[in-house]
Amino acid sequence: MSYDLAVVGGGLVGMTCAALGARVGFSVALLEATAAAPGSDPDPRAYAITHASARIFSALGIWPEVAAASGPVETMRIEDVAGRGHIDFAAALVGEPALCHIVPHRVLHAALMARVATQSGVVWWRPETVTGLDATQDPAAPCRLRCASGRSLAARVVIGADGARSPLRALLGLVPQVKAYDQRALVATIRCARPHLGCARQWFLATGPLAVLPLAAPGDYALVWSLATAAAERLEALADVPFAAAIEQATASACGHIEAVTARRAYPLVSQHLTSYLGNGVAFIGDAAHVIHPLAGQGLNLGLLDAATLIEVLQQAPRGQLGARATLRRYERWRKGENRLMQLAMDGLHHLFTSTRMPLIAARGAGLDAVAALAPVQRLLIRRAMGLAGDLPAVARAGNG
């Protein structure tokens, strides 16, 4: 069997990439190691979906249903508890109804699975694990993937979207630069007595940043609390009532009494980046290429832009040059700098707000207050974070239809 594209990895970025590729006329094989049913993934995470990402989902026809099950963030308050600084961002400052939308993983996963299942041009190979890859430097010669089932397939381009521990990346002998933070992000959904009114809040605490993000129901919030590994493990092991009490204490009961807590999970935090996103006829996207600290909730958005950019680059290339190094290098040049800049920014913020040095504590508090007093600077930061600015692929720009 032969395809234009073989997308290895059926997560959110991989499914998006496969659907975008088929949308513009490519034949696509999507290889996924599991065979989960829509909505069965227990992942408790939620994502801050930017306007750029929403446009990508609109192009795939799934955004209306996803938006209906999401929480629009109209305002956001960021507080540095030690530095005594704070800043408020409002979507109205840039003439938009929302800064972003908070979408539960299960909602996005189910919508994308349904889209891929009905997308003409996508053949879903699952459960299927890639065990070998044969490629040459000849762009006209397709790559061949060998699978654990004994089946094989050929593809002009192989796209690695198989996550931070990418088995495909390991097959090629590519090793990312990794920096471990000795932190875990504790993630849960909480139901509180006080409605969120579309406001997201983030506190920079001595223990690490804690964010509560509005979900679709008025009293439901997505919690993301980054803590030292030992502290995260202790909190994760608590029963619901003492766990809720710890959150109330850390947030000074800003959300009111916590009435319920869903199943929770702690994720190790690392920063990693591939020196090169490419192999012969292979391109890596999403977490397989880069992982950043979740401070600003940009990880998934970067991966979605990778997928949209790569498909645009391939769409513009001659059919016989899809897997050519020059073609794939255009994708790498477009996205690598943007991803690396965001990674360095998040790493810098992490170190700034975890520092216990008094001069830095005072400076960061004053810095937040200074930005709060400068509306033009706020507009610039908001537009960038919302996906309203930057070098975006066409499908992620306003007016893409």
C-alpha cells in the first residue's frame, strides 16, 4: 500500500495533521498504537485553545461543537504572591470576545476522532506500531514503514507525531536536548461554589505556579498546579477532601468552597527540543519535536501550527518533491525559530518566578505592575498569545474561510 503521507501517532496533533492533509487532497495513512473509542481517553487535561488553533479546527468543521463544550476566557488575572505584583488581561482590550477557550482533552479528542473517521482520504491503521523505517536520500523514492503486525506501507513523507518519547524518533537515532525541571504538573477538574464568570486566574506561589481556568459550566475549573516532584506526589495521593482543602488554602478561597474534584494526574515537566526536525523523507511535529513548560498553555497550539504549516508547505511543493530535503527544510525553518523562542520564553519565566533572590522577586513584581499600566504593551502581548499575530500558516489566519 502506498500513500502520500504517513502520520505516525494518533494524538491530537497527529489527527489534526492527517485531517488537514486529506482536506487538501493527499492520501494519508494514520498509524496509532491504540484503538481507543471516542471519549474513552481518561486524560484529565484541558487546553487553552488560541484563535489560531480555533481557525484550524474551523477549517476541519469541528470548532462549533468544540466551542460549545469549552469555557471562553474573557479576562485573566496573574498574581505574583511573593513579589506582590499583578496584571489583568481582557479580551475587550483587543476587540475580541475571548482571549482563548479552555477545552477538555476528552472533548477535543472525541471531535477529532469523529472527523478523521469520516474524512475521505485517511486510512486509519490501528492498533498498529511502527517497528522499522527504510528511507533513501532520493526524494522520488518513498519511505517504507514496517509494522509490528507484519504489514508494511510506503509513503512519500513520514510525519512523526508520536509524542515526547517518540519511538519513530528513536528509530532514526535522533536524540532531543532535554532539560528536566524536577517538577510535575498536577492536573484536575474542580467544581466550586463561586462561578468563574469567564475569568482565568494564575498565581505564582513559592511552591510553583497554580492556574484555575474556566470550563463550560459556571462553577467548573481546570486546575494546573506545577510543583516540585515530591510535593506533587504527596498532593496526588491525598483523598479528595484534603486535596480540595489544599487548593483552597493555596488560592485563598478565590473560587469559593470546592465542592467536587475529578480524578487527577501528575505529569513530569521537561523542556526538550530536537536540533533537527527532519530525517530522510521524515518530518517531526508537536511534542515529538519540542516540549515546553506549560506556564502559558501554548504546547498544543505550537503542535497544531506545526501540523498546519507542514501541510501548507507540502501542498505548495511539486508532487515528486514532497519528501525532498529542500521541501521539508522550508517547514523546519518556518517553525523551528518560533518554537524555540516560545520555549526559551517559558524557561526564562519559570526561572524568574521560582527564584528566591529578593532583587529578582522585587523586579518581577514591579515588572508586572509596569505592564499593567501600559495598554499598548498589553495589546501586543495579548495578540501574540491569542494567535492574532506572528508568521502563521494560511489556515490559521483570519479570513481563511
